[in-house]
Amino acid sequence: MNTNKVKKVIKLSATWCAPCRVYAPKFHNVSKYEEYKDLEFKEYDIEDEEGEKIAMQHNVRSVPTTLLLDENDEVIYKVMGNVPEHELAKIINEALKDK
């Protein structure tokens, strides 16, 4: 894990991906948590140019994948799969702690 704090939370998914559709509302709910108001939450489809670029840049091989990035767009943590809402929040909280 990187020593910098998380600044961005990016979800990579695809329209054809059933687990991605199940995960989408969980990601959306967490993005609305008051304690994360200073974080930038973004969603990208890996079938689109920008999503494909991000997936390739960060070696994402499956979706859904959520990337926690620092201010330099370096990966702090990679969350793979359809994780529960509370688990995603726990991972973000850990990444927000000062190292």
C-alpha cells in the first residue's frame, strides 16, 4: 500500500457485466457518505476510450474494479469484485488514515 492519502475513488465496470450492475448502487451509496465529501468519485466503462485507458494504465484485468488513487493518480489500493458497501467504506477509511 502506498504512503499517500486517497484523493480519488474510481470504479471500472462494463455494461455487459452483471456483478458490475449489482455493485453500482453500493459504489454510488458510498460516494454520498458525508465523510468522503472531499474525495473525487468517478465511474468509467472499460468499453469507452477513457475507461479502457485507465484500466490498461493500472493493469485492471476484471470488472468491477475500484481503484483508490492518490493526488498523483498512483494506486493506493485496488478493490476487485462486487464487495459489500460496508467493506468498500472500510477500505476507504483505512486508506484515508495518515501513514
